[in-house]
Amino acid sequence: MSGAAALGLGAIAAPFKSEAAEKFSAETVPAERLFKNMKGKHRMLFDAAGFRSGAALTWASTFLATNNETGVPDAELNVVVILRSAAMGMSLNDKMWEKYKLGELYKIEDPTSKAPAVRNLFSNVKTEELLEPSMGIDALQKRGVIVCVCQKALRGNSEHIAEKQGLKADDVHLDLLANILPDIHLVPSGVWASGRAQENGCAYTYAG
């Protein structure tokens, strides 16, 4: 598969024959259980295939805020954010952003340095990043938002990174798997998670 295809069509990349991939099936159970245990009256899914300046996170935060403003507490709300295709980069820690030059790869500019980002600007957000820190992944998770990352996208993007930097795709894949942000749930694919979330009452919103 070419690098360009891997980046844009990571959801259909062929699986690697790796120990991490073989163990993955056991990791699908917690995500499915989370969806089945959602109790909120109002449930929303935001599906992100690209960064779009963190639109999925902004919209998730807006969904929570505007429901609160109309008298609905967080306890009655469920939100799922799915990071797939290129958007899987939002799931990775700062170490991966620096090591693999993800800001350069995905054309994400640090608003302070005006250079390609060398840290994840979508978690532990500073005041000049996104619209406000409350829209960061970590802040949303504290409010009960379920964030999932597509395993197929991780594989496809690993191929793309490896091709660009002269590395082994399997090695990159294992590295990315080991450096997903805390409490982000690895799912078999973004479309798998989208289907399961909708089966459990989430309305669907495509976040770009």
C-alpha cells in the first residue's frame, strides 16, 4: 500500500502479523461494554476522520455546554468521539508527536511557535490552543466523554510514517500502540465503533 493510501484509507489497511495485533481482540471488550452501559437520555457520537482544528472535540464540548445551559446535567448525557484515519494522531502522546514529526506530517502548526507542532495540541490544551482548554481530550474525558481510536487507522498511518522516514512499519505500529493517551479506547475500527455507538442510542455527527 502506498503512503498516501495508508493515510487516507487507513481503515482498510491489511493487519500486521504482530504480537500487539494478536492481543487486540481481547481489548475490544471494554469498549463494547462502555457503549452498552451508557445511561444518559441524550447520546451523541462525533466521528473524526481528520483534524479540522479539533472540530470533533469542539463540538463535543459544545454539546455538553449547551445541554447544561438548557438544564440538562452531564449525568444525563453521553458523548463518544471516534478518531480514525488521519485523526488518530490526536490519540498519541507528545513523545510520538516529537519523535515522528507528526506536526510536519499532518501540517499541524503550533500557534505559539508558528512551526510544525512537536506536541499533541489536542490534549492538556493551553489557552492559545483550540478555542479553550475545556475542549481538550483530557478535559472531556473528565466529564465522561468516551474517546476511541481506530486500530486500522493506527496500522495504516504506521505504514505512512515508516515509508516517509525509512522505518519498519511493524516497529512504528508497536510504538504508536504503546503511546496512546491515557483512557483512550482502542477499537477494531472507527466504523465498528460508529456502528456500536449508534446501536446503543447515539445520534451520529460527522466531524470531518
